[in-house]
Amino acid sequence: MIEQRRAEFAALAGEVAACRKCAAMCGRRPVLSELNGAVGARVMFVGEAPGRQGGDRTRVPFSGDQSGRNFERYLASVGLTREEIFITNAALCNPRTGTGANRRPTRSEVENCSEFLRRQVEMVDASVVVTLGAVSLAALRAVEYHQLSLKENVGRVHAWHGRWLVPLYHPSPQVLASHRREAAQLEDYKAVAVALRRAERGGGRAPQEIKRGSKRS
Ligand code: SF4
């Protein structure tokens, strides 16, 4: 079963590598390979898009730039390592402005990539899914609809699509400076540990319907 999912993932990575759906992404290479983590990981993180100095350069999402360093610090705060997680992005290519700076992926770019996201969620089959920022939380609606918003549901555990979903803020320096400071982010990450404990108690599965989020284990 896991071998079959690994084979399907390798085929998906090949399909993604040839994708040209987004005109503005021509010249970028999608960041999806075995470097994203293990099929069968307990936790799947979903970010916004690879950064120019981060995943687009290193081929490993959330590595090589300040967002990656912040992310690794928060991951370690709940006792998780890269080897235990799978990490991807709502848009698999690095979006840039005309001057070459990082930009947010557009709604249509995220929509173009949503089928790839759906297949990753199913293939990895993590019992806990963690979104990093509003873009990735919204992107999950195309996989299985939810009404969660980042502002109201950050740092809480929700049943979604037979899994536990934890919305968190993006770990970029800009978000830390303007929206969610270090101490608050570290507090939010405790919900990931809560979700993992729930998954263990429930045999890895969450109820299908979305229930009111809770911070408690
Ligand atoms: S962002 Fe996704 S849909 Fe768009 S070109 Fe890259 S892989 Fe294809």
C-alpha cells in the first residue's frame, strides 16, 4: 500500500515538473520531490509558495532563508524534525514580481495548483495537516470545503476531511513583525502536538465533520 502511494507520488512529481499551467511561472521549477518529505508522514505542512532564496533555490520547502529558519525553530519547539514531516506549498512554483522579488501567488495560480495539492493530501495521507498562512488555509477549501479563517481559528485543532487540521500563521519575518510575534507563534504550535495526540488516540483519523476547534488535548 505504502509502496503504491510512493510510486504514485513519484509519478505526480514527474507530472508537476512538466506543468506549464501558470504563464507567470514559466522559467520556474516546481518544488515537489522526495525532498518534501516522506509519503506516509504523520504531519503535512502546507505553505504559500516557495521563496526565491528558500525552496526555489534549495528545492526543499522552508529551507535556506529566514522563513525556513523560523519554521525549523517552531518545529523543534514541539519536538518534531524534518524527517517526520511532509511539507509542500499551495502553489508549487515561486511567484515573482517584475523586479524579481517574491510575491503572493494569485488566486488563479493557487487554483491551477489545487488538483496537485488534493493529490498530495491523499497520497501522503497524514493524520494532521497544518497550514502556514491564510493562502494555504484557503487553498484547502478546494480539497475539502471548510469555513475556517486564520484570524479566528489560528492555533486550534479542527476535524477536516478525516484528519486534524491546525491553521497557523506563516513564519516569514514580515508576518512575525506585523501579524504574529514569536511568542504567539510558539504558543500556536502547541496545537500541532495536541492534534498529534488526538490522532494517536483515534487511530490516526479524525471525525469527518468540522467541529468547533479546541486548544485542549
Ligand atoms: S504553480 Fe502549480 S499549476 Fe502553476 S505552473 Fe507551477 S506547478 Fe503548475
